[in-house]
Amino acid sequence: MSSIGELVCTYACLILHDDGIPINAEKIGTLLRASNLKVESYWPSLFAKLCEKVNVDDLIMNVGTPSTNNAAVAAAPTIENDASTAPSDNKKEEIKEESDDEAMFSLFD
């Protein structure tokens, strides 16, 4: 669940970007004050630092697409392929077959 601070700072950054105004903590804070919105003091500077490091147009155009440089996604296959942590394939098949059989019987009862 995201906080109100995240949401309003996101909107403020989008408004500033759309108007061609450089995104910085001062401008975000000014926009929030003009809107009578109060957030924790760290949110505007956090979003300003984020917008300095990334291209906002790219963020807007790639909403919902997976990132190719996401470390968590890249690490996930190695964790799943580790034999010591992954359940055996036979166990997965047994569980799936049982649940399929049970589902079929419950449809006709």
C-alpha cells in the first residue's frame, strides 16, 4: 500500500514534467503547498533525486513493463534452480494431480 506522500509527489513530478519545469524538491514542495497538501518532509527530496537519475519520459512510456536490469528478477531463476531449496518435480506433479482430481469430483457431486 502506498502512502499519500508517494502519490501526491508522483503527481507533482508528473505535473512539473508536463509543464517543462525542472523537477526539484523546492518545486515539488511549492506545488504541494499550493495544493494545500502536507507530506513528510523527505518525500519531495526523495522524488527529486529519483527524477534526476532517470528519464521521466521513459518512466511514463514503460509503465507496467518489466525492467531488464532488475536485480531481483535476474536473481530469481538461480534461486528456483537451486536443488536444495526447490521441491522435487514429482512432488509438484503429485500435488497438482490431487488437486485436479478433487476439483473434477466436486463439479459433479
